[in-house]
Amino acid sequence: MSFSRGPKEPVPEVETNVWSCTSGECQGWMRESFSFEAEPNCPLCHSSMEREVRVLPEMQ
């Protein structure tokens, strides 16, 4: 078997809707499409979350 360690194709990045924790002490966030609730609480600290847009690698 042979494994190539050459350069990989870059993953395209796209604007993605996410939920971001509102607590200044927590960095929690999740992709909106991975949320099961209309307005989720942070899974790390249980604070409220707000919508924002981030540029993230595209999920296929």
C-alpha cells in the first residue's frame, strides 16, 4: 500500500448560518443546520445563543 502525503485539494469555504454563544466567557457555536431546536441554548455553558454568519469549510 502506498499513501500520498502530497498537497490536498483545498476545501471551499462558504458563508454559513451558525448559532453563537452570547456568553463572553464561552466560545461555543454550532452550525444552524446541526441544531434540533428553533432557539438552542449553548451545549457547553447553557447560555442563550444568537444567529450569526461565519465563513466555514463547506460540508458535503
